[in-house]
Amino acid sequence: MSHTGQGHRHNLQAIARRAMLARGLLPDFSPAVVRELSGLTPPAAKSTPVVRDLRNLLWCSIDNDDSRDLDQLTVAESLGGGTVKILVAVADVDALVRKGSATDAHAQHNTTSVYTAAEIFPMLPLPLSTDLTSLNEDGDRPAIVIEVVVNQDGSLGSSDIYRAWVVNHAKLTYHSVAAWLDGRESAPGRVATVAGLDEQLRIQDQAAQTLRTVRHMHGALSLETIEPRAVFENDMLTDLRVEGKNRAQELIEDLMIAANRVTARYLESRGLPSLRRILRSPDRWQRIVELAAHLGERLPPEPDAVALEAFLSKRRRIDPVRFPDLSLTVVKLIGRGEYVVEDPDNKTAPGHFGLAVRAYMHSTAPNRRFPDLLTQRLLKASLAGHRIPYSLEELGVLAQHCTEQEDHASKVERRVRKSAAALLLESKIGQHFDAIVTGASRKGTWVRIVHPAAEGKVIHGFEGLDVGDRVRVELIDANVEQGFIDFARA
């Protein structure tokens, strides 16, 4: 079956839709959702005493080049002496997506946007997520503002959460901001033209770097896994490109982690339940200890995030080429993050092993993650002094459902990525590649090739290969429909 002609994207979209349905995810919005949309208008900026007007602050968004669902804006204020006040504005999605509506039911079913190589399946319809509830440039928008003071030593000081009207004064991208912060390029777009914005971003960057340094000292893990991005030209797939994390992504990541910690702290201090994001202490720690021993390093017998982080940062320095594969192995051994309910009367939720924080939740991306929308409803109820809109039992069921659907979504994304890789490789059968072994068990031996970024199974000559070995392989088969790539040792 040839995949030339009217576009790879079309083929991959069909594979993506089948994968969505096979995993119980809805690729399309129902007629009821479409009907609801037609009746929606953006909320008007009526000045009410409970809502502050912060439209004059120099808010900006930093996101991917192609992102149109802007969930959050940031702004900072230097308080002197190395102390910085950070404000994160999160889109008030709940203002237009009401609990119990058809749109809410769809969001609650899928629980997340699914980002496949061929097509994005958004959790909320595009007229909402990219327009009415997106913090688009120059538009007045209602938001939940999370405010936190970052002390000079990287600890979190006083914090507050409130509702406000905001305006995005500059829609910026990770690439251009990172290139400017690193001194590789001149100031992008509005950073050059909006007075004070450059200084503003430097304050945010400084605070984020402080937060990051302290987190890693406390055992936050610096893992670096490879997630190739599909590159299309006129609907033909031309590459799977790997992009490392840059400084602007780290800036946003660290400010969001701080905001999420503050949100968890806020709900806890008010005696309210919350949907925590946790990563349990790893069951398979012994295997991680063996992995380190194999590389001549010693880890303690009990799970220890600080020791693991020291090991990881050392390996990243010594062997950067193999570090992504070591990261992936550690990620698999640590296990996946999950959602659990934190009951205010019975505080039992574990912390987040990978981030080295005790109280953490998802609250900053309500356009594309249901747990964040749910958290927003808890916050708004608390701010208004209303009863919270979910019972503990409902929250428990939703926590488990969100964990399961997130797992399904990542399996769909991986499935389509495999088909995309097979598509790029099907014309290269018989060619040789340099590879690195990423998995070796009774189930099979797997290798990763660098260009295009793809993983496949070694079906001949795998004897004696172990994780981390470098090997030369020959491509013997690539099946787009199944997403299989097969190699033989060359």
C-alpha cells in the first residue's frame, strides 16, 4: 500500500481517529455541543467589587509557535532584595463552560486535548479554546489570578488567589523568547515595541531560574525524554524533529509549578478537597539502583529523590548523547503521574516524587485539561463563598477517570507517532542506521535511530544487546497501518 499522492496527513488522520475510538475517546463534538456553542457570547467586563481590573499590567503569553489555546499569562514585579512577586492569570474557562452542559460532558469524557502528529483533538471546541476562552492578544478576558512571592532563596512566600480582568499585551513564542534571553537574537515582536516588557521578562526569567535551582537541590528530577514533532510540507510528512527544552519553556514551566503549588496550598488552607497530581515513590526503585550500579554509581537502598537527581545530573554531564534514553528508562521505572483526591479531613495524598513537592495539582491549563477546569470550579466556589460543586465521592471517581483517560490519550499519541515514523521510513528499507538500544527484555529488543527520530524492534541479531549499547542496524520493514518498524543487526 503506497502512501504517496493526496497527502500523508490524511492517512495519519484516519489512523489517529481509529486509535481515538479504539481507546474510548471521542474524536468529534456532538450536535448538542455545536448547538450550545452558537448561543455563547464572550463575558462582558462589568466592574463588580469582587473582580479586580488588572488590564494595565504588562501581561504576556509565551507558548508554542502554533498554539492558539492560550491558557495563561504571566507578569512579575521586583520587590527588591532579590524578592519577586509573580502573577499568573489563568483563563476563566468555567465562565462559558458550565458544569453539566453538553460541552462540559464532552470535556469530562475525554479529560484532555489529544495531540497527535496528524491532528489535534481539542478537549473544548475551537471557537471556545482558541477564541472565547483563550487569553488572546489585546482582548479583555476574565481570569483567575494566582499571586505568589518568590523569596531570594527560592522558597515561596505569601500568596493569594482572586478573580480579575486581564489583557494579553504580547503573544510570544518559546523559540523567539529563548533565543533573545540567550543573547542569540534580538528582542522578538512586542518585546521590542512594548515599553518595559523586556525588563519584565528578565525578572520572570530570573525568578524561574531561582525556583528551578532550588527544586533540583530538593530532588526534582531533571529528566529529558525525546518527543519528536511531525513536520509537514503541504500535507506531506517530511521529518520528525526532536527539540530540546529551551529557557523560555523552563521559565513558564517553573512559574506554573509555583502557581500549582499555591493553588493546592490555597484549597488546603480553606479546608476544601482537591484533585492532587501525584507521582508515587517508585516501586521499582531496586531496578533503578541496578541501572546506576551498571554505570558505576551507587544509589541508596530506599527511594531517594535527591540521590537520584544527583546521579541524573552527573550522567547528563558525562554522557549527554545517551541521557535521553537513560531518562526514558528512569521515567518508565518511576511510573506515571496520577490524580488522587486530597480529603481535607484525612490528608493522605502522597506528594510528587518527580517534582519534589508535597502539595501539587493541575490548575493552569483549563482549556486543555479537565482536572484544571474542575479545580477552577472549586476555586471560584471558594472565592464566592459557595458550596463546592462536587462531592468527595464524585471527585474520587473523576480522579480515577482522568488518570485513565490521560493514559489512553498518551497511547493514542504514541500510536500515531509510530505510524508517522513508519511513513517516513517505508521508502528506506534496506538502508543502514546508527542506533542505540532502548529496551531489552523477553518481550523484545528495541532501538532508537536518530534521524528521523524513530524507535523500532530488532527482530534478527538481537542476542547479547543491552540497554545503552550502540549498534548498526538495517531497516527491514515499516508498516504504516500497524505502526511497526523492524530492524536487523547490520
